[in-house]
Amino acid sequence: MGATVEINNLSKIFARQDTSGTLKALDNIDLSVREGEFLTLLGASGCGKSTLLRIIAGLEVPTVGDVKFNGEAIKGTDSSRGLVFQEHTLFPWLSVKGNIEFALKSTKQYAQKKGEVDDWISLAGLWEFKRNYPHQLSGGMRQRAALVRALSVSPKLLLLDEPLGALDSFTRMNLQDELLRLWQEQKNTMIMVTHDIDEAIYLSQRVVVMSPRPGRIAKIIDIPMSYPRNRASGDFEVLRAQILKLMNFAKEVQEEYTI
Amino acid sequence: MESNISVRELKILEDAPKTKLRRTIDRVLSALPFVLAVDLILIYELLPNFKKYAANKIAYPVSNIYTVLLGAVAVALLIYFIVSLFSARAFEKLLFKAPLYCVIFLILGAYDFATLKTGILPLPYFPWVDRILMAIVEDRVILLDCIAHSLVLLFAGYFTGTIAGLATGIGAGWSPRVRYWVMPLMKLLGPIPSTTWISIILIIASSLFGGSVFMIALGVWYPVAMSAFNGVSNVDRSNFEVARTFGVKNVGLVFKVAIPAAMPSIFNGLTQGMSIACTALMVAEMLGVESGLGWYINWQRGWAEFAKMYAAVIIICLTFTAVNLVLTFIKKRALRWQA
Ligand SMILES: Nc1ncnc2c1ncn2[C@@H]1O[C@H](COP(=O)(O)OP(=O)(O)OP(=O)(O)O)[C@@H](O)[C@H]1O
Ligand SMILES: [Mg+2]
């Protein structure tokens, strides 16, 4: 049960707090995400990745252009579009378990899925901490809890903003595999922001490379490899080099702008 | 990971070790409250009373209520001390409290000496402790009745004020339109101490009880409304955004996010409101309502019964302390999640 996302001619301009001017965060984005696709967004800091996710989630409105979800214009948030925030935002007044239950209750799935709560906690490796409150957890633990909280309600579209950023490489690889497994199981659509080129190649079917100031799509790269992928394979190597070059180029463009 | 070292062992591991002398002193200190409590009994029972009091047992009666009370305290302290010989935790707690207990007993002893034993501090202004206790026992039925009346009035006012305060404060914090109308009201009424209204209420209120409830509620309303307002308007926006991605909307956002997130601030208002409510209660009872502990004090003042007035003060202190303990307990439970 996936979902499609159509982004047409999208631009987002923010009012700046410091000056009375405005700032163009996204410029003329065109992108269509296929049903059940795993897509990653790569790009330098500040190129508008989070903004794009927030617009798709319905937390932010486009300045120009439109975004369609399953063919319908997006109006506000909906539980069929989940978002794992860049800052792991657990509710501080709820325990790990309470946070997951909050998500299930709010999406009216609690009665049917309450038996799964413990499984999600185990998946996040937080079994011993299920009754702990967020302030008692490490940054990485909070991130994992926020990730499984979003996964537990199985949204048709899951937006992930650097969900594995705060984790050590071992835990990270583990959770990458779990993400893949869940995606293959639930057949939902995934759009994930990452700063890690390997992660993008390992997980996604397409990588969207963005360039900053203003945020634009520099190039969309297909990853034609079958799952599970081998990080040491030749194809992987070639793609890594290609994306690295692209991102360097994107950076140069940015520097030319700033000079 | 769960560590198998207990909190107690952790403290021993991390603290500097105590010297032998220090440990001996600590042990003696922990026994001292018991020793002083026994001394107090001995002074009270064995030291001869002031001649004038001893000569007239009818006008200046003494009982053994004080002895019984002190005896109970002494037994409790002895048990505590014995337990502390075996439980390191109990020992630490007892040691922490010991100096305080000792000073209290010394003050009680000095007071007894200055009143009952020597008459340096004269009657009727300075009744000795046993005399106050006798007053409590003698008037126990009426005092219990007064406690009940006071508590009913206190909580009727407190809950009314709390509900009104939460409604206006949360409403104003959440909705700009409610804020527009409520804020001027809060700014206007807020700085006026609610007891200011007592004379007006005494005249126009059709029932004194209702009027007093209103006055107490008004006093509670302001701090609760203010704290709920601040709490709700300062909730981190990201909490709402997360809830919205799970499909929570409007009223759901208020009850599932705004209120729980604002709880720490709300509890500050509830605590403040309670102390205002207690003040307002006393004013109401002393000036109008013909029942309750405040009224009792006033009534006894008319008879110059100082022992009974002090008795009521002690009862008031105990009652309000108990109420605040309950409130603190609820607060601690509700705010467990805080760092
Ligand atoms: N609410 C806002 N108000 C004003 N400017 C904003 C707002 N949100 C984002 N911006 C600006 O938009 C630009 C893009 O921000 P965004 O958070 O989308 O970047 P990002 O690609 O996610 O960066 P990072 O990789 O560091 O997370 C930045 O220049 C930022 O300052
Ligand atoms: Mg970001």
C-alpha cells in the first residue's frame, strides 16, 4: 500500500527573522515519486531538504506550485503521511512506550495493534528503557524511539529526515536493514533525507541530489541494483564516485554564487 | 544497561571514606534525639512545677497527655535508632534529621522550663505545651467539626477557582480570540488580593458560604489562569507538529499536547493558588463564616482562652501542612517525566 507524490513547480520562500527580507529555500522543484518507491534526498546543509519534507507532510504551505498526494492536493497534515523529524522530537511527558502508544491511539490503531508495541520497542533496542522518559535517554536512543514511533502506525508515505544521523555505524547498518525489511513488507513509499552517500545508495531506488541557495534538484540518479545490496560491489563503487562528483559540483556552483 | 550496583553502594564507592572517629560521632548523634526526648519526659514529670501552679491544681491542671505524646515520640525514635543499626539507608536519613530533632526538643524543654516550671513566661499568654494539648483533647469534637467545615469551604473554593482558572488560562493560551477578551480581565482583577472583596461579599452575598467560596475561588483563579496561560503559550511548537503528523487536530491538540506539556507550569499555579486559598479561608472564617478553624480562634479570643487559640493554630498548621503534602505528592507523581 504505497502512495504517489507529485511535486509541480514548487518554490518556497521564507520571511527572514533577522532582516525584513525574504529567503528562497526551494526553487522550482519538479519531482514525482512513484507508488511504493524508496527515494533518498542528498544535499548540502541548508539546501531545503527538511523544508521539502515538511511541505509534503503538510506542516508548511508552498509559496508557488503544488504538491499532490495520491493525486489530491495536500491540505494540512494527515496520519497517512508520517514524518520522522530531524530533531528527535519525542513527547517529553511520555515514556518510550507511551510515545508509541500515543501514535497508535491518535491514528485509531491502538485496539488492533497494541500487541505490537513491545515488538517496536525491541526493534529500536530499547526494551530495558521502555518505561523511561525521553530526558533519561541518549540522543541516539531518542532518535530510534522516534523512528519506530513513526513506523508503528504504518503510514502510506513515510518521510524520514536524517532518521539515523545520531547513530554509530553498526547500529546504523542494522537499522538500515530493518528499514528495508519493513519497507518491503509494508510496501509503503519512503522519502528519506540523509547526508550519507552510502546509505542513500544502499537503501533507495532513486537518489535526488540537491544543490543549495536556492534549493534545487541538481540531478536524479537511478540505483538499478537489486536488494539486498553489497556495499563492496563494483556497481556500488561507481555510483558512489558519481554522486560524490555531483555533490562536489553542486557545492562549486554554490561557491560561485556566493563570491 | 541495568547495573547490579545499588544506589547506596554507588554512593559509598564515589564518596570519600569516613574516619573511625567520624563514624562514632555520627552514631552518637543519631541516638541523641531519643535521649533528648526521654530527658524531656523526665524534666516534665520529675522537676517540680512553679509554686503558684503546684498550689492550685484546679486552676492550673496538668495531665500526662504530654508525657504520653513524648513517650510515643521517644519509642518511635528508639525503633528508628535500632533499625538504623541494621539499615544503612535508615541510618543516613536519621542522621540527616537528628540535628533538627535535637533543636526542636531543646526548644520544647526550654519552653517548658520557662512556663510550667518557673513561670518566667506568665499565663495566660504563655500556656505550657501540656495545657495546649489538654485544650485540644478537651475540645476535640468541636475542633474536628471545625476542621471538616474548613476543609469543605477550602476545597469548594479551591476547586471552583482551579476549574475557572484552567478554563480561562488554557483557553487564552490556545485561542487568540479568547485571549483578547480574557487578558484585560486578568490584568484588571489579577493584582487585587481576593480578600479585598470580603466586605462587599459580606453585604451582598445571599449566603456567607457561597460568598466565601467565591472569594477563595477568585484568589485561586488568578495564579492558576496565569500559569496555565503561560504554560500553554510556551509549549514547544514541535510537539504540536509531531502530534499533527499523527492526525491529531484542534481539541485533541489541546488535551493531548498543550495540557500535558503545560503541566509543570500549571502545578506552580496550583501550589500558589493553595496558599492564597488558605489565607482567604482564614479571612473568611474570621470575618464572616460562623464555623471552621478561623472562626474558632476568634471565638476563643473572645474568652481570652489562649491555650485554645494556640491549640487551633497548631491544628491549622497541621491541616494546611497535610493539604500541601497531598498536593506535593500529586505534583511529584504527575511530573515524574521532568528532568
Ligand atoms: N521557518 C523558517 N523560517 C525562515 N527560514 C527558514 C525556515 N525554515 C527553514 N528556513 C531556511 O530555509 C533554508 C533551508 O532549510 P532546511 O532546514 O530545509 O535545510 P536542510 O537541507 O534540511 O539542511 P540540513 O541538512 O542542515 O538539515 C535554510 O536557509 C533555512 O535558514
Ligand atoms: Mg534538515
